[in-house]
Amino acid sequence: MTHSPPIILLVEDDALLRQAFRLLLEDSGYEVHEAGSAAAALEAAAATTPSAVVLDVGLPDRPGLDVAREMRADRRTQDVPIIALTGHVGREEQRACLEAGCTEYHSKPLAPRQLLERLRALVS
């Protein structure tokens, strides 16, 4: 029986950053599905329920926290761990992320090693 790798939905509007994260995650044994917008993220999450989501809070079409709320409202994705990434640091942002249903909140830039550690803890 073959074991398929965990699927990470990577939601990031910056194409270069998304590519860097994708390479890091693929090199670490994850299957990566990418989205550059909230609409694409919700479509990808519905098409293949991911093992975890790495979610940029600042997306061009809608706030990333809307994605988290919609995923939590959907039976298929309500329990998927969501790691929120934001350039804004502070208690208000942290509270907003957690209230929207994000599992964790981290400020950018996030060290690659730290992201991998958090994903291993959430997906295993």
C-alpha cells in the first residue's frame, strides 16, 4: 500500500514567496496545492481537502480571514489546521486570526524551519 504525502494548501499572493514556500514544502515531502487569491484558495480546498493550510492574511481579492471563516463553515474543511501568516503583528491581529478559526498565527517573515516544525506538529 502506497502512502500519499500530506497535502498542504499554500495561499500566498506573492508569486516569488509562494514559489519559495512550495519548493521548501515539496523538498520536505509534502504535496503542495497553490492559490494566489481567496477565490482560488476556496476552490482548491473544496476540490481536494488539504491536510493543512498555510494562509496569507493579506490577499488581493478578499481578506485571508474570510477564507478561514468559510473553511470552518464547510463540513469538509472545518477541522483542517490553518496557519495564518501576516505582516502585521499585534494582539488585535492575533485575536482576529483565532476568532476567524485559524489554528495558529505567525508574523512574516516566518523562518522555514519554524514553518516545517509547525506543519509536522499539526499534520502528524
